[in-house]
Amino acid sequence: MKIFSAKVITGEGRGRTIGFPTANLDKTDLGIDFGVYAVRAHINEREFAALLHFGPQKTFAGKISTELHLKDFIGDIYGQEVRVEIIAKIREIRKFESVYDLQKQIQIDLKSI
């Protein structure tokens, strides 16, 4: 199991606009393949099931990013340190035809964490 720590930084805010806010992390040298992963995130002694997106933002023609979507989390963690335990790779990264298709896939991904 791969474990890493990173700081939460400000992103573009796109995840929030599509209903899946993400914590953007300041690390892009994880030593793992690009993909979407089931993970456990530890923040301030609390643990959350989460999805990790690591790689290019293909649907939005974006740069390589490391982003967490924390399941059932509400709050502000900008500037905080997060420890991430990678549990399993869920799927490869791919470009979706629409934001709606991406939202449907994220809902499916969340069922596996």
C-alpha cells in the first residue's frame, strides 16, 4: 500500500461547480500510474473514504493534477496537510464527452470506496 502526505492548495474550483468538490494537492510525483484510486485520507486525526484523481484532466484539457474528493466531507482544509493511503486503482483516466457523463462516472466510482 502506497502512503504519501501533501498540502492542500487552491485549484480552479471546477470540482465544486459540478457537485464533487476536490482538495487539490501540491504533489505530482507519486510514483504510481495515472488513474482514479480508492483511498483513505487522514486530516486532523479524522479519516475519510475518498477518491484520488492523479494525472491529466482530460475532460477539461487541463494539466496533471492530484485531487481528492472526500466522501461525506464539508469544510475548508486549504493549507492543511493530508496523509493519503492508496487502497486500490479503480480505473484509468479518460476524456468524457460531457460534464454529465463525468458526473455519472464519479457517482459510480464513489460506490467502490
